[in-house]
Amino acid sequence: MTDLPSHDLIAQLRQICGAAHVLTHDDPGADLSPWEQDWRKRVRGHALAVVRPANTPEVAAVVKACAAAGASIVPQGGNTGLVVGGVPDNSGTQIVLSMTRMNAVRAIDPANLTITVEAGCVLQNLQAAAENAGFLFPLSLGAEGSCTIGGNLGTNAGGTQVVRYGNTRELCLGLEVVNAQGEVWNGLTGLRKDNTGYDLRNLMIGSEGTLGIITAATMKLYPLPAAQLTAWAAVPSMQAAVDLLGLAHQRLGPGLTGFEVMNQFALGLVDKHYPQLRVPLWQDTPWCVLLENSDSENEAHARAQFEALLEAALEAGCVSDAVVAENLTQARGLWHIRESITLAQAEEGLNIKHDISIPVSRIPAFVAETDALLAREVPGVRMVDFGHLGDGNLHYNVQAPEGVDGQVFLRDNEERVNTLVFEQVARYDGSISAEHGVGELKVGKLPLYKDPTALAMMRAVKKALDPQNLLNPGRVINCP
Ligand code: FAD
Ligand code: 2HG
Ligand code: ZN
């Protein structure tokens, strides 16, 4: 804070948004923890205030007031981020700008195949609005019941349908953004072609709230598939899973909408903490794969195609056993098992997450080699390997040895485990963040693994767009 005393800023913010929508620690009975603590409960910050604007002009006015006061802003959606990007630091000087009151669906344009929503719209509500209008909005992830489209755009979230539809960036056609000066950029055109200069939309997407506040977005819609089938296959090795992926691409073409891999230990954790979910086939196989086939013709066609694929895979030896969901309820059950791994890991204790991407062809060697290195470095570690194999994106997570407390494990091992894994990722030409972003958790690592020219250009962009370093400072890139 430089210019204005904090109580003057709070008074201004209350004038802009209404007193009820500006929360501070001085309010009687105040509990700011839902906005101050990250989803994994790794970090608890301390905000000056949580501000909840109702519309874009209010966001613009809040940013102007904060800029005049020199108060930095942390944009926040559903607070489900996994890299400590959406919670305040513990200086007590930052404003959390919570976008969840801005949750309206502004428009659906069926001919243009677009939907325009406010940034605080919960992903599940966006999916439902699309479906009610007869369309598919394909972004799908475990946190969809509470994450917002603003947060998805902020992190360029991936999820389980990327193999067919791409990540959030590929689903977005336009943005409305409040910049660091409190001016509104209206880029909600919904155009599929627009070569009029720099691509500001794609610059904002994935910038994790460091370049602007996304207030609304125009997203792509797709036809609903005529049929959707889900299968669960036991595979004898990671190489077999990669071979199965190749077969699935060949045989299903664009029908392949999901391809997730899970190791035995990950599924064992789900079985241990949620036995009611009845995980199939996991006990006698090192890996399982969840595949989805979306068909534009009909269910009989989809089933015949799927069964032929699985037969070919059984014959080739890349599948040892498989089940195909008989109906939607069974299919949802299989997806629920997959989406429960993060929660089962949290139940088991604090763990070290690595959200990495590697060229698909090199994943089997990476996993074998890195598992062996880790076992030597930290005897007894339990590997929770799962993720979006179709996109070359693994969640290569490390759980403490049996009986070791997660906090203690992280205190003693996080740094060297991260170094070991990230060095391996670099050797395999991969990325240290595939879909969760950089946040605060990896900001110190980025300079070690990102091209120095790219980093210098990123810093130049940040300085040009946010010269006061007001927007989510200390996240993504350090700008002294
Ligand atoms: P927040 O956590 O509130 O914020 C995330 C980042 O975006 C922060 O840097 C924040 O400052 C910024 N931000 C938020 N809103 C705005 C805005 N309006 N304008 C500018 N910046 C903004 N991620 C994946 O990619 N794939 C997955 O499969 C996946 N699965 C998950 C499963 C679980 C159980 C959980 C807890 C998380 C998962 N995530 C996944 C991580 C997370 O990135 C996503 O849940 C989601 O994209 C975050 O949205 P949010 O609204 O919660 O954002
Ligand atoms: C998923 O794919 C999410 O389920 C979370 O990206 C991954 O918990 C994780 O590491
Ligand atoms: Zn993921």
C-alpha cells in the first residue's frame, strides 16, 4: 500500500460494491478462510479485504480504486486451483477480487455455436445451460461443481476431453477483460476469424490473473453426441496403454473423447477411501485405462466400434480385460472413480503433485526410469500416477511412505523430489506444468526450465500491461 490509507480504500470499495460485498477481518464474526486458504490447505494468506463485485463496471471501479491506493489484487473464482494462484499472501494488504457473484449466462447464439457467460459462472452451470439449449460445452474436470469459467480461462484448464476438443484456450472465442488501469476491453465478438493484430485473448488465457481480470467470455458450443460409451480396461504396462491409445485413435478417429490412465496404487487409494465406488479390475493389473467413445450416429454403431476396438486390443495383448458401461449410470460411475483420485489422495495425506506433460511416445520410459530413481532417493514412496494420457499429461504424484505424516514428508523431501522429477521432465523434453498453471508453487522453478528469451518476453509483457505490478504479483513470473 502506498498512497491511500487502507480504511479509505475499504470505504471506497464499499461505496462501489455495497457494504455487504466487502468483507474484512474487522467485521463482527468475519471468517475469510474460504477465500484465504487454498484448496489443498497448503497455504493460508491474510487479505485486507474480500471484494465481491456484481458487474463489470464495479470490477473496473474496484481496480481503479486499488490502483490509486497501490493495493494489489488477487482475482479468484471457485478457489479450486492447485498451484496457489488464487489466494492472497499473508501481508494483510491484498484485495481478493472474488468473481462468483458475476455468474450470469448472458447469451446463447445457436447459429454461431457460442455461449457468452460471466466469469464467475460455475463450469457445471455452463455445461447445463449449453445442454438445455441442445448443445455440448465439452470442458470437463473433477472440480466442475465449484470451479468457474474465469478460473478455467485464467489457468487454461485441461480436463478429460482435451484429446478431442482441446483445452480451455481452444474453446474460447472472445473475452471481456478489465485491465490493470481499470479500463474495459470488450472482445466478446464470437468471431472465428479475426486477424487484426496481436492475439490479446490468447495472451490473457493462462495468465492466471496477472495481466487482467476476465469478466466475461464467449465460448464455443458443439453438437451433443448421439451416443456416448465408456469402457474400463486393464492393461499390462504403460507401453500397452500407449499402444491402446494408438489403436483407439485409428479406430475411433474423432469419436475418441477421453483416454485416462490410472496406476494400481491410485485406484487402491480410491478403493480404500471410497469402497462404495466399487473400482473394477484394479487388483490384478498394474494399470487401468478409461476410454470414451462419442458417436454422431447412434448407440449401436458406437458399441460395435468400441467392441471391435477392445477385441483388437485383447488380441494385440495391450488389454488383458475390459468392461463396457451398459448405461449412463454405469458410465458416470466409472468417471466418478477416475475423478475421485485427487480426493482419495487428499484423504491419505498431503502429497507432492507434479502436473507434467511429455511426448506420449516417451511416457513409458519416463515413468519406468523416474519411478526407479525416486524409489532409490526416497525409499518407500508411493507413486500415484494417473492422468490424461491422450494428451501426454500425467499427474505424477508422490505420496509419503506408509505411516509417514504428509506434512513431515513434504518438509523433508519436497524440494529434492521436485528437483529429481523436473530434471527428468526436462530430459524428456516435457513441461513442468501441463494444465494447472504456475501460480506461486512453481514460480521459482520456471526460470530453471523455461527458455530464457521466452521468460524475458513474458516479463516485458507483464511490465507493459501492469507497470505497477498490481495484478496477482508473485504468481507466474517474478517482476521485481
Ligand atoms: P481459482 O482457483 O479461483 O483461480 C485459479 C487462477 O485463475 C488464479 O491464478 C486466479 O487468480 C485466476 N483467476 C480466477 N478467476 C479469474 C478471472 N476472472 N480473471 C483472471 N484470472 C482469474 N485443472 C485442470 O486443468 N484439469 C483438471 O482435470 C483439473 N481437475 C481438478 C480436480 C480437482 C478436484 C481440483 C480441486 C482441481 C482441479 N483442477 C484441474 C485445477 C483447477 O485449475 C481447476 O479446478 C480450475 O481451472 C480453477 O478454477 P477456479 O474458478 O477454481 O479458479
Ligand atoms: C485431475 O486430472 C486433476 O484429476 C487433478 O488435474 C490432478 O490431483 C491431481 O494431481
Ligand atoms: Zn488433470
